[in-house]
Amino acid sequence: MLNGAEHTSLRLWNEQAIPVTACCLDIGIKKLPNPQHQFAIGIDQALFFTNQSRAAKLSEDGISVVSIAKYHNPMEELNVNADKKQLESVMDLLHPGWRKEVVVQQFLPKLTVSYDFPHVKRKRNPGPSIPEMKGIFIAGDWAGHEEVLADAAVASGKRAALEILHVNEMVLAKEG
């Protein structure tokens, strides 16, 4: 997006980035076979289940929308078939007989959750300024220093805003 970015810190940040990905099974279901199970997080595995219709009306005909997701290990090769089977088996555990209630389902094998996260292979944290490009600042969920996802987006935005204020103060002091 920025002309000449390949000759800046942006190149290094891009090269050292490790994207966070997940697979997701979204299901439109007439009813949940086990209504007590509305939400679950894996303790021993990076799995997440939620009945999104608990908090939002997502259909006009009373169909519930549930999602089950699995974060990928960035150091392992993806196995789409095994991932889908694993998500279905967790549904079997939480909601035995769920397949009889399905109206529609969608499997998304690889979604990017974030384009980077704090890890030991980073040589330098991203931003907020791009030293080689005066007046350009970065923020986003990938620009966290110790934060991840929404926390990273907010913290990096704050770092960028503070840096912009600092630069403006310096300019005003020179002019003043």
C-alpha cells in the first residue's frame, strides 16, 4: 500500500510475522440437543464453541447459529479433513444427535485471525512509527508488543496516537 515499503521496517515486520489462523464450523440448527451447553472453551486444545443466537437474533425463523472454532498451531502443517472431523467430534460430545437438527452448515478451513502476534522470533516490535517514512504510523491487531488481538489493536493505536502528539509537539516547539 505504501510506495517503497519494501525498503523500510515494514519489510522486516512482514518477514518476521507469523499469522494466527483458525478453522471454523458454523451451523444453522433447529435446536440444540443439549441446551445446557451454550459455550465451551478447550483447556487442553485450542477449541472454542459458542451459541451466537444466545445474544443476537440471527434468523427470522428461530434457527440458532452456533460456531465451533479451532486455532491452528503455526508450526504444524494444516490437515483440513482432520480439523473438520475434530470440530464435528466436539459437537458430538457437546450436542449428541446434532446432525439431525442441522439446517445449514459452513466449514471455513483457514481464517486469518491476526497477521502476527508477539513471539520470540521477532527481531523488533512493529511501530508505531516507520522510521524511514516520516509522518506514517501503524496500528492494528498485528502490531502488538506484548498484547494480542483487540488488546493489541487498542494498545498499538494508543502508541501511534501518542507518537503523533509527540511529533506535533516537536513541530510546534520548532515553530514557536
